[in-house]
Amino acid sequence: MTGKKSIPGLTGIDLQREGVSIARVVREPGRRPAVTLCDFRPWDGTDDRLQLIERIAADFELGQTRCTTPLAEGEYAMLLTEAPDVAPDELKRAIRWRVKDLIDFHINDATLDVFDVPGDNVPGRARAMYAVAARNDAIQQRVDLLDAAGINLDVIDIAEMAQRNLASLLPEDANGVVMLALNANSGLITITKQGEIYLSRNIDMGLDVLTGHDVAGYFDRIVLEVQRSLDYYDSHFRQSPIGKLFLAPMATTVAGMAEHLNANLDLEVSMMKLEELLGYDVQIPAPLEARCLTAIGAALRQETTAL
């Protein structure tokens, strides 16, 4: 980047099955985070994905700004475990032994990161900790692809943290919130409080089945997954009860889902309205906002370390 003007902000690049979502967020003191770029480019039908990413990099000058990319589902595992009673400099080594049988790839082929679950744990129970085990080959392939396209990749992240970043924008996050995001084939539930993630749960169904007929059974499955998450949160952390669930922007309207969740959970259910939480320097239609949700969340990142 020597000799070039650096473009402010952090740009999220989300490689999806259908294409690439791009979003840039600029933070300035005293102002809401501003989305200055939001776009989606479908794969062009060829096997050469590099060409499309090169065009994106050129169009949005991604060699002149800090960029982050979330790994795809299946490229990593996020595991809640007990923190081993070891010195800090031995923590990752001890965690490797603890999670090696919980992942479907060899621990020697993994990059490992750990972070504490915040809050006061129940007395008599070991301190909780998250371990993120990412496939080395997935990380290297992502780095090689974006580097070959001329992208200034600064951070590799995960979807759970991107969703945590979005939830932290909500005023209700001060007391804790549940957030549910749904894409075409899957969903992600997170419980966060004061900008920290306590719990995440993946669900193996998405908008494709929720927009068909006879969806009440699917709604009940979502209720069950949310309730299980809340039960775990209530039993493992000494925190005040959570009273709000936010549905993230969705590419397709799911009639009756919010009403069903409201009627069957002891929570107030609302749609998350990003336009009330972020400054938009560009016009973003609702379907594009939903498509770029993870990219926006990734671009909201403020931590300086990552996988």
C-alpha cells in the first residue's frame, strides 16, 4: 500500500455459495458506524472464481483498505468447553488436547483460538471458554485466493463474531439479547450481552423451508432451539433473564414467524432494523441488506487480533 491513499474503514468480504457479498464500515468518534459500501456479486457460472474476485477487488479498491473475511460453515468449529486449570502460556496447548476428539478433522491440521465466556459462572463449575478450531487448509486457501486477487486481507473471522458485532449495536444488548439470523439453508442463534458472546447455536434449516406450506412444525423447531439456548444460558451463567429476541433482516419475508415466536416464547420478538442502528452512506434495498448481513457484521469488528 506504499504510495497509495488508504481508504478508511474495514471491508467485509463474505464468500457464499451463490456469490460474494461486500460491505465496508467506517467508524468515527461520536457517530454511528457508517456503511459506505454494500454490494453482492453472483458467481458468473464459470469455475474460475478468482476472476470475479479480482473484478471486485478492482471495482472497490480492496488493495487500499483493510479487509476481513469470515470462514464458511464447515471450515471451522466453535466449541464451548471448560477452561483447563493451567498457566496462560499453556492454555492453547491444553485446549488442543481437550477439543481434539470434538472436531471432524485432525487437531494437527487446525489453527486454534480461544476466548473466555464473560460473566460470573455458577459456583462449583469450571470457568467456561470457547475454542475456535479452523481448518488450516481452509485458511490457506482463503488467504491465497484473496491475495491473488490483490486484496489487502487483514483479519480472518467467523460468522458468530459477525453476528455478535451486529447484536452489540442494539441498546437492549446492555441487558442481553437473543438474535436469530436465517439464510437460505441454515440459521444462527446467538446470545450476547454488553458486546460479548455467551452462546451460539446453529440450526439446520433456513428460509427455503420456511417460505413453503405447513411451516408451523418448522416454527416449533426454532422455538425449541431458542428455548434450549435460553435454558443453558440461565443455568450456566449468573445473569439477569433476557427479555428480547431480534430477528435479523431476511432476504424473504416469513409470514407468521414473529407472531409464532412471540406466542410460544417468554420473550418479546422484534425485527432488527439496521437503518436505525447504522449510518447508511449508500442506498441498500432490503434483500441486499439481508444478503450482506454477515459482511456488514464482519466489517463492524473492532478487535485487533483474529485467527
